[in-house]
Amino acid sequence: MKLGDAFTMAVPPRYDTPHLFFVISDPSKNSGTFHIVNITSDYIRAGKECVLEIGDHEWITKSSYVAFRDAREITPRLNLDSLVGKLITMQKPLRFEILERIITAARNSRSFRKEFKRFL
């Protein structure tokens, strides 16, 4: 995976609904470690720190919100690449301007963990 990649992944508990995730830190600059954020339509859960609209990514069909509180750190040991084609389906990567908007919002976010911000 690389900075700006987008993918859908089935998540617990039932693994039946794919959720959209974006890679927002660069694994090539962080010894293979990177951070992903989930996109949701639930603004109460996610807050409105970063709103995405139709056209920001082809998978987004209505106003959606970056769930910084649910961001995950992915280390080389977790090897997400091995899940591509199984639990993960790669999507079209983010356009640069949308990626930059998300990263800027993450830097300013109260919900994005402080220890993750140094990777941005």
C-alpha cells in the first residue's frame, strides 16, 4: 500500500459490509508503517472535521465523514497486502487535492491520535 491508496475492507463483526478506507501516511517514509482512516455517513460518530462530497472519490455517493477517531496504525507485521483479493478490494486512489484536505484535517483534528500525527 502507498500514500493515497483507497480500498474497501469487510470489517467485524459480520465481515459482510465493505467499508471505504484511505491511506493517509506514507509507508515508504515510516519503515513500512502507515495510517488508515475510515469513511462513514454517520456524522454523529465521525464528527464533521472532514466532510467528503460526491465527486471527491468515485465510491462516495452522499455526504460522508472521515472518522479520525477510528484511524488505525498498520505496521509491516500486519501485512494488509496479503488480504488484497480476500478481505480487501483496492479502489481508485485519492486525487492529490482530496488527500491533502484529509491530511490537513487530520493534523488539526482533536480525534486523530496525537501519536499518529507525527507520521503525517
